[in-house]
Amino acid sequence: MNVLVIGGGGREHAIVKKINESKKVKKIYCVPGNGGISDIAECVDINVSDVDKLKRFALDNNIDLTVVGPEVPLMKGIVDEFENSGLRIFGPKRDAAAIEGSKYFTKLLLHKYNIPTARFKAFDRYDAALNFLKDIWYPVVIKADGLAQGKGVFLADNFKDAKESLDILMKEKRFGSSGDTVIIEEMLFGKEVSVLAFTDGNTIVPMVSAMDYKRIYDGDKGPNTGGMGNIAPNPYFDDKMLDVVVKTILKPVIDSLKKEGIVYKGVLYAGLILTKEGPKVLEFNARFGDPETQVVLPLLKTDLVDIIEAIIEEKLNTVKIEWEDKKAVCVVASSEGYPGEYKTGFDITGLEDVDGVFVYHAGTTKSNGKYKTSGGRVLEVTALGDTYDEARRKAYNELKKIHFDGIYFRNDIGIV
């Protein structure tokens, strides 16, 4: 079959690599792809948010299956458009993708169906939100309702910090209409865990859990990033806790959406926090996580295409999904200055010397056989081992063979 993967980061490289293992697949296209993806797929320069162009490409090139990586095309209704044209596509429809696209929608859903999450208030007027912030206990979390590239969440320890965050969202409009409505919620405390799950709207099958390292510096210091590394499974999350999460969060969310007339098919990403009262929802994403995908998919033994087809056909209960009994550690190599300003266009060397690990390209281009940097997060090296320490040593030993000007990575990923 001919497969189209939409997206151009490390997540999509991991998806393309896993799809390429399937005997069912003849050719893979990727829009727009990157330097590493171009080694195993034909990269096509189309904007991922141009749903009409993507649909025309799929029709013109006899695409049998499309897999959506990023959230923006999902929010724009790409699944609805493709299905209306008779195309098979993997991901939730626009109404289901609102679980990521609108935090207010999600909080209302969780509240209505008694799914555990932080207490909250929502405001669409600046003065009302400001008055509320004057009369509450701190700390609190302030969130933009809509998509904000992972930067629309602010932690406030006092009124001054809270007002600054509110100004950014509602006065300065730094994230445009995403800040028209803000969510103010209590701050929860505990270990965080990422749980991705496959679902066809009826059956839900969790993947291996993961733990994300979001801050730029060792010891979880400095500003938040898109993720500087991951490990799987999450060492603070056992099978007993997974059962609780499935029964109190994952299954109820899918069922509650169905009660609202919404069938959720695809990957559901749950960002959770393990509080003293039990697991609670921090956020949901409507797709594979990044870089969680780069640490979870290497552990998947079952053919990913078989899983995707079963989900599309609502037959997920017929597929036995198996995982490697290993630990996985993923370390991100970023450009100097990330997550702030950074330079690109530097030659990447040493890739040919790397062995025994997965190297995913997140921000690279390839020309005349040479790779160059083109993003903040450049490469992700994932290693498997019988222990976290073994996987960690492999990842760092191989990563240190790679070089580009300004290369930066944390040194503490996988220390548990």
C-alpha cells in the first residue's frame, strides 16, 4: 500500500520508521518530512495546514492510508475531509480533536462526567479574570484555551505573576485568539506521567507509559521546552496504577465523548499527575506525543499498520498488541539557544558512526548527501536496554559521536 505521513519532526520520523517495517507497505510519502525522513520516504513540500492540497495529493497519488502527526491539521478537520472523499486516514475527527484544541471544552467534559482533574474557572473577560485572581489562594495555573505551541500554560505563585500571565494571554494576545478564553485552575502536586493509548471509540489499549523531561537544563532547571528527553516505561507508574487510570480516566473519557455524540478514533495522549488523591488529568492531546513517540514506538513489536487499520475499521479488540520487555531512553540534541533564539544551517557529522540505537531527525535538512540543522530540536537518540542505566549509557555513548556547531543536550536523562 501507499502511505502518507503528515508532519516533519522527530515524531513523524519515528512513525515513518515503524510503518516502514510493515510488509504491507510499498511506498511512503511524508509532508513535509525532513533530512532523516527523506532516507526512507519521499518528502513533499506541502504546508501541513493546507487540507485541500493534502487531500488532492492523496487522491492524485493513490494513497491507501494517511497518518496525521501534528495537531493543527486535526483541528482543521483533515480527517473529516479525507473521509468525505473516500480516503482512509488515522486520527480523530474535528469534533473529537477539540479535546486538545479547547481546554475549556475538555474541562467541562471532565467536570460533567466526574473524571478527576483540577478545580477550575474559565473567563472570557480580562477584568473578571483579574478580579478572581485577587481573591484566591496561590499557587495556580493559568492556561490559554486554544493551541499555543505548548507555551500557553503559566504557573503563578502570587498575584503579580498571575497578572503578568493574564496580560500575556488576554491583553498582549501573544497567542492570538487562543487566549480569548483562559482557564484558571488549582495547582496539583505529584509525579507526572504520559500515557498514550490506541482507541477505536469502543476499545482502548494503553501503550507503554513514558516520563518526559521538559526543562532545558539538568536537574529540571530553566524554561520549559517541547521536551529534552523521555524514558519508557515511567518508573513511577506500575500496572496497578495503569488499571486505575484506564478505569477512572481513559475509558470514561472515550465513553463520555460518545454520550456527547462524538466517536474518538486514533491516539489519545493523557498527560496525568499522580496526586495523593489518585491520578488526575492535566491535559489531553489528540495525537502521538513528541518526543514520547520516539521512546514508545521503538518498544512496539506489533505491526503499527495492522493496529491503525483495526482502529479505522473499529476492530481494535481483534488485535493483540505486544511490547518489548525493555527500558527505553531518548535524549534530545538541540541547537544552542533553544527554546529561545537559535541559529540553523550547521553541518551534522558523525551520524555514520552511530550504531545500535535509533536516531530520529527532528530539525534537519539534507542536500548533496549532507545533513544540516534546521530547527531547535535537531536529533533524538533512543536506546533500548534491560535497565534504564544500560539504555542510558548506550544513548549517550552514541550521541557523543554526533557533532554540529552549538550542539546541546541534557546529561541527566534516564537517571532514576
